Amino acid sequence: MAAWLDLVNEHEAWNLVDTNRLEQLVQELPYPKCQYPSLLYFTGNSNRMKALRALFPYNNITRKGPAGLIRLHLSTKTAHTQNPILFAESSLCLEQSLGDSKWLKHSMTKHRTFSVASAEGTLSSAKLQQEVKRQFVLPWSQILCLFLDSTSDIQAARNLLQQPRRQLTIGGEVIPSPMRIAIVVTNGQQATKTFVQECAQLQSLTKSGTVTVLDLSPRSGLSDSVAFEPLHTLILDQLNIVQSEQVSNYRHFSASHLCAFWSTRLQNHEWILDAPPCDLLARARKDFTTNETVHDCLREITRNATSAGYSKEDFEDLVASAFLMEAYPPGMHGNTIFSNLIPMLMFTGFSPTVIFETLYEKLCHSIWDGDFKHYVGGVSSCFGQYFAELSPIRTSASIRKETLHRMYRRCGGLRSTTTCFVCLCRPPEHMLPCKHTLCDTCVVIFGNSSSLGEYHFDITQCPICDERFNITIRQLPPTKHPVILSLDGGGVRGIIQLGLLRALEKRIGIPIASLPDLCTGTSVGALSTIDLVLNQSSVTQCFNAFPDLARNIFRRSSKIPIPRCIRWLASAFNLTTDGLYDSDGLAQIFKAAVGPSRRMFDVATARRAGCRIAIVASRTSDGKACVLANYRGIGPRTANTAYQFLAPHDDQENPFVWEAAICSVAAPFYFQTKNLPGLGVLQDGG
């Protein structure tokens, strides 16, 4: 049925009921992501139903059934246009059908119910009804049609309009109410000059200042379609004005956005009288909160630009194009021109000025000092210029790619192990064959869906240097929890866990290394992790190679036979020099196994890159566990953790894989500890 919002009194308490009517109507639109609806609200006396039948003859307005407090419809005639019309209707005073939404089908499973609370305590039924209309319908309405034929109607309209409505904002900018008010008078006996003047006085209660009094009483003898034709004309004219203003001011929201904004506000239960303004930008970016990682990325690109000798204009372009791609990702916003019912995507979105001031201006001022302070204005100007260039063909990603190509041809570089220079917003997670790095988000933006599986992306070209190659990166699906394989230490007993993994691999029939999203290991478990994930060995291959590896590792460092009676003296001497076993030989063994030049954060060799590995060692200075990994992670880590994630700041601090392996197996007294530049002295992870 058409019931949208309702108030239900249960156990002497009021509950607000949302029947999901708005979501249902949005799903019925052919192109909800690129159709931009308008909301009309009709309220007042019973003449509104005659007007609705005349204005929307193809809709079944008077269909019987539970109606609730407010009904919502989609204009059938405009459903396939660029600007479909949604219209809500209710009585102006107490609603007789209040509470009957509970009789609707699936009311217990599909309806959302929210307990009503107020800073003023329990509200009366009449005030609750007015409050729901004022907080949930009026802020989103473009046209409000009031059907008034009596003094009591005027008073009810005054009560609806005189209380402040919830303000909508974009960042710190308050969105002026677009709502136009049309007061319709149909009773000739009441349409006196005094009555019309009282209706016009309602204009003082609205900030929009656009109240039109439409006296239709002289047309009372005509058919409804003819009688309400002036109202139809007025609505179309006002809608054209409102839509033009919204487009020019970047406040034109698609049906999908409108539904998401409205539903989020409802879920947060923010309709109390003293509730703060509703920030649409914050709602749209609630999953894209800026963290300290962005600060670190900006600091690094500033250092890189300084050392590379970038001009002021080049630096502003480099930063502005990155901000543009972060604020307006490809496919995030769209506008549609309909030609023969075939949509053509055009661009729309929040105002670039408001976006930059809200998201990036303070960030830049907090990072840059000295001469770089003067770059903020230039970055803002470039940001606006790039925004004006956006189109279905020229996306923010293509603008960013062109900028990166231009910078690379002029100055080269743009390589980092701590910052994704493609987006400047996140640390890198993957190294390409050209040694440039990408984060997971940039993999999705610049990659193509792979035929190897869902959430697999093919990268065929570097977005920075344009070098061509072919690698596939798999990512964790958003609805899937990560699979973690953790391998413990234990020396030669490590063959036991390999035996268990071999039996499991044989049972499931697929390589173990293709299952985990994160594989972590310490001591001998670290060696198995490296062999399984980085070398892409099967568990059987790893199991068969383990005995020879163990014999080579645990070979005594002394090359001269020592009599049994004095072996303890040799052992004691070795403990003070090189450990009980040969550490140099251990390094040669690991170099032969994984390669002498392969680093922890390096180009992936797996057919499907994306599995994270973490090697655990411990710091000799304080015994704290340390993690050496081939990934960076998207967020900052808290200081008070039981471990420390060692992230190298440059290539010199990026350890070789064989060095990480030595650190994890260097048990005290057995092997010599390993000093990693910039990271400290590490030993067996335990």
C-alpha cells in the first residue's frame, strides 16, 4: 500500500514506523542512480484528494487499505523521465488512519520501528504528528501544497510552519530551503479578501519567501481536471525554478542519494526539536573518514616534490588532482540526459568549493608551513578547474592519470614504500613491476575485473609511468571475513604442522596458499609462510624439502672436528661470537631459497597477488614482538599494542626476505641476531 510513515501507540508509548515505502519506490525507478526526483507534499482538507486525482490521473490515489500517517506515491507518468515526481499526502490536522500500518502485510518483518523520545518529554499525539511532518517531510520537499478553506485550517498550517524545521547542511554551509508553498482555496464562501490576506501572512513563517495563494473557488463548477489546471501549471513552473537552482548550486541529488540520506537520518533518530543540523556531506562520507595516514602521505609528497624540484604549478596540479579523485571517485555521482529512454550519464555532485573547504583546506594548512602555506589557494583553484572538466568520458581518474604521466615525464620518481602516490590518501599495498606502488582503492579504480574470479582485478598498465605488464590482484570481498593462517615455531617440529597442512590440502583439493587472506608465522613457521606464499610452493613440496633444510640450518658453525670432552668449551665460545650454529651459512641457505635481492615489500610473484604475509620477530632491546610484512594497512595503529608494526620509510629500510627470515629464526644462543637498518636488532619471534 501507499503508507509511508506512521505513529503507533503500543504499551502507552509512541513508536515511529517506516514502511520502507521510499526505498520501494526508488527501486521501481529504471535508473535510480541517475534520476533526480522532486518531492511534492499535499496536505490540508479533503479537496487535496480531488487535486491529486486531477494532477496524477494514472495513479490509484484512493486505493483502499491501511494508510498510516503519511502516504507516498511515485508519479507513473514521470517514472521514466530524468526528473520523476514523488508526492506525499496527509491531512493537516489529526489523521484518522493513524496506527493502522500494523495491518499491512509483512509489517513485522519489513517495517522499521523507532521509539519516540523527545527532550521535552512525552509529546501529545497532535504534536507528534506535526513533528514527523516537519522533520521528515518538509526538509526534503520542493513544493508544499496547503488546501485551506477555514480559519482552523489556517491555524493548523501556522502550527506546522512556525516551528523551526531541521536544517540541512553540506559541510559548514546551510542549504537554503528550496520549498515553495502553494495555498489552494476552493471554498467560494470562505474566499473573502480577509481570508486570502490571512493565508498570505503565512509567508512570514517561511524563510523561502515564496508563498503563492491560488484562489480556485470561481472554478468550482468545472471538472476536476479543468478546475485544478492552474495548480498544475504553478507546480510545473515552480519545479523548473527549483530544479535549475539545485543544479546550479550542486544540490541536485539522485534517487539513490535521496533515499540514502533520508534513511540514514531516520536510523539516527534525529528529529528531536533541538537536534543539530543534518550534514549531508558527513553522511555521504561516513565510511571515508580522514585519518592520520593522509597527513603522512601529504608530508611525503611534499618532501618528494621539494627534492625533485617541482614547480609551484606542478605541485598544485599533483595535489589537486589527487584530492579530486578522492572526493569524486569514478562512477560516484552522475546526471542523466534521457534520449528515447536511453540514459546518457552526465556529472553532478557537491560544490567543489564547499568540498575543498570542508575536507582539505584545514588539512593542507596543518601540514604545510613556510612557502607551502601559499600553495593552498592554488590547490583550491586547480581543484575547481578540474571539477569543471569532469564528464562521463573525462573522469577524475583520467585527470589524475594525465597529471601523473606529465609529472613523471618531467621529473621521474614518484616511488615510495609508505605512500600511494597515485591517490595520496593511503599507504601502498602492492608493488608493480615498474616499482611504483598502489593501494587497494587504486587497484579497483585503475584495474579491470579479472576472469580469474570475483574481486580479482587485472592491472595491465602503471597509472604513473604507463609501463605495460599483466598482474592480477585479489581483494577481500566486503561481506567476507578474512581467512588467517598462523604458523607457530618449534624448530624441527615444524614438519608436524606441514604434515597437517598437507593432509588438509589433499582433502580439499586446492592449494593451501590460495585460501588465506593473511598468512603469519614465527620462527620455523615464518619459513613455511615464505615458501608457501612467496615461493608459491605446494605443501607437499614444502614438506619434502623440510628435512634437508633442517639439516643444513642446524649444522654446527665449527668446520673442525672437536673432541667430545671439550665440545662444551667450543659451544661456550660460539655463544659469545656467532652462536651455536653457522649464521653465515644460514644466510646463504635463505638467499638460495628466496633470492638474494627480493625484499619484503616487493613485486608479487604469485599468479594472484593479494595474500598478505607477516613475519614475527622480537626486538632484543625490550623483547617486544615486531611484525615485518608485505603490506602496510589502511589505518594508523594505536601506540599501546602488544606488538610493533615495522614499516620501512625508504628502500634502504625495506628488508630483504632472507633478512626477515633470519630475524624470525635467530633463537638466542643458537644463531646470531640480525640488525636491520632503521628497524633495530631482531631475534627469534618466540
